Amino acid sequence: MPDVTAPDNLSTAESEVINGMLTAEGHRLLARVYYADTDFSGVVYHARYLEFLERGRTDFLRLKGVHHTQLEEGQLGEPIVWIVRRMEIDFRLPARIDDMLVIETCVTEASGARVKMRQSIKRNNGDLLIEAQVEAALINKQGRPRRMPATWKELFAG
């Protein structure tokens, strides 16, 4: 099992507050909407949802033991990074200041250099705000695709 505390050195309780938690379906992260997330109309600016989704994906990977900094430092033999290759978003309802959001992430497919994920953002009362399909890929510093370790396929599946 990956070391989920590295490099954060957080207790389990602290990790759940900061990184969210793994679930049977994938990952769940809570986030509050702040004034800085909203536009002049008082609702969350559309581009801010991308940041909430990124937090969900990043913390999911972190809790699975896949750390961006370690990949960039060459943990797999050369420096590699994740990129978003494709994203499709359906905006259902707006989030507003002080809403507590639930960001859910699950892997739908992992193969080669790509991972496909399904993400949603809901209010904590269950109202669905955003649905997204995301395809992320691994590339090296020259922009060439790099295959993920075979063990990650199992890691993402369960």
C-alpha cells in the first residue's frame, strides 16, 4: 500500500480534512465557496469549477500514493507530469458563496499513459452542480506521452 502520509506527514484525521477521503467509488473532498470564487452576480465563476475539480483529482492521486512532486522529481526514471488532455463539463446549477461543496472523483478507465475520470460537484445537500468527464495523461518534459506503471491500473481500480 502506498505511503499516504508522504510527503505531508499528516495524521489520518488531518489528512481527511485537507486531502478528503478514499471511498468505495473513488474519492470525496469537501470545499467551501469563498467570496474570491464568485463573480459579480454572486455565483461561482465558471472557471473556478476547474480548480475545484483539479483539487479533487490531485488529492485522489495523493491518497493513492501518486504525488505530483515525486513524479516531477523523476520517481519513475525521468521527470513526468500529468496534463489534462480532454475535459467535458455539464453545468447544472450554480454554487453560491458559503456553499459547502462535495467533489467526487472516480476512475472509469486506466490504460497506457491515460486515465479517464468521472467527477461531480454537489452541494452537501445532494444538489448536483457539475458533472465532468476528464482524460488526463502522463508526459515527460519534452511533451512525449509516458506509460503509467502497470501497478497503477490496479491502484486506480480499487
